[in-house]
Amino acid sequence: MMGHMFRSGYYGGNWDSMPDYMQKMMQDYYAGNQILWRFSGLMDFILWSLLVILLVALIRWVWRKGDKIK
């Protein structure tokens, strides 16, 4: 929702044209998430690694299940 305001032109994508209450709300929102931004690259790597591992495990499981049917 927050990014939607900048992209779709509610305030023309201009921070200065936004009302003060809107600027404060957005600053409070992004300031609370600042700690997570430091770890976002690591979390992204871990997430994709787990997804690849899950996909490989699922393929192996289906492959073995197919071998038992024959």
C-alpha cells in the first residue's frame, strides 16, 4: 500500500507534496523494519536454498514412487 502511493501518482511520486501525517506514517513504518533490511540478503539466500532443497526432495520422492509402481 505504501509503495502504491508513490507509483500510482496519488501525490505525483513527490515526497514533498505529501501531507505531514502521511510522511510521518511512512517514516514510522519503514523505521520499524530497518533491522530486517540488514538480514534481507541472508534471509533471501536461505529461503531460495530451502526451496531448491525441497524441490529436489520432492522430485526424488516422486521418482522413487514411480520406480515402485513398475
